[in-house]
Amino acid sequence: MPRFRRAVVALLAAATAAAAVSRPLAAQAAPAAELPGRIVSVNPFLPLFGYFQGEFESRINKSLTFALASSYVEWLDDDPSLNLDAKVRWYGQERAPSGLGMAVSLGVGRIQQDAR
């Protein structure tokens, strides 16, 4: 397990460094007006398996967004789980919300257990 953990940490460090120093070419960069200011995403297939996940993300400025995410699942033993997260994402390429982003998240989760 420690070898796997070191590999994950190294991969995350490399991705962070790449996101921080990479800049799109002028021909590739879309003007900020062409990028969406708000995004709503919901997985349409997970409800088939009793799981719901959705997120709302809104641009604060050219490199920051704020997001609210929620998920709900009923486990095999029918104890439902609900999760709500608030996130602030940083996009190093200053094209929020497009490209690789890193987030700081604060959330709350609840598992309701049936009295048996």
C-alpha cells in the first residue's frame, strides 16, 4: 500500500505542477465570453442503480469557481446516505470552468440507520 500511496502523491504533484505552469496557445484559448458562466451537471445513468449525484458550478472570476455538489445513495441494507459539499475550484489556465481544476471542499454527510 505505501508504494501505491507514493505513486498517487507523485501523480497529484505532477498534475498540480503541470496545471500551474501550462498556458494555452492564443489560437486555442477561447475568450472568456464564450465560456459558460454556470454549469449544472447530473449523471443520468446512476439513478438506474439507486444513486443520484449532481453539481452546480458558477464562475467567480477568470480562474475561480464556486460549486455545490450533492449525492444520495441507498446501500444494499437500505440505509440511505446523503452528502452535500461546497467547493472552491482554481483553474491555473485562467479559463474557468474549463480545463484542469483543483478544489478545496467542505462538506457534510449523513447516513440514516434504521432502528432494528
